[in-house]
Amino acid sequence: MVKMRFKELVTRHVSLLDVKAWHEGESKELKKWFGFGFFNHIFVSENGRVTVYYDTEELDKFDEIIREKLTEDLFNELCDYLFELIEKSKNAASDEEIFELYSKMWPAFTIFDELSKHPE
């Protein structure tokens, strides 16, 4: 049996700015928190919808990292950081600043999504 290299996980209506922030957030920003980031995922846009395909090896590694590193304290720290970013976003003065803040929010979004799939 051949293992598929990529797995389709998410399809959403998002803008190009959202896709760029998503990629930045799940690669560089996630790596800052967990020492791991998704660098091989593929975004495919079709009829106004974006589908993301994740590298299955990275997904397996992410599962290991989360089990190993995601503690209650780290989760609380990530949540506090997200709320801080949300407050900062209320005073954002430029598209660049909004992009930077949004990118930094993605690690929390990624962890929340993962926890919603595996609440145990």
C-alpha cells in the first residue's frame, strides 16, 4: 500500500492575504512556539475557495510534538498571547501591521483546531 504524501485537510473561502498569513503562521510562527512548523503544505485556490494539503510526514511529526510539548502552561501562555495580539490589532495602523499580527495568531488557531479534533 502506498502512503499518500499529502492529505487534504481544510477548505475555506479566504483572501490572498489570509493565505499568506496562514502560511507564515503555520511555518515560522508555529516553529517559535513548538520548534516545529509546517513548511511543505500546499495551498490550492479554485473558484474562490482555498484547499490546504498537508505533508503527511509533517502531520505525523506535529502529532508527536504536540503530545510532547503542549502542556497546560504552554496552552495558557499561547492563549494569553492571542488575546494580547487581538488587543494590539484594534490599534493596527497599516496592512503590514495587521498581516504581522494575524500571522502571529496562527499558532493558536492551529492548536485550537487540533484540540477540537482530539479533545482527549
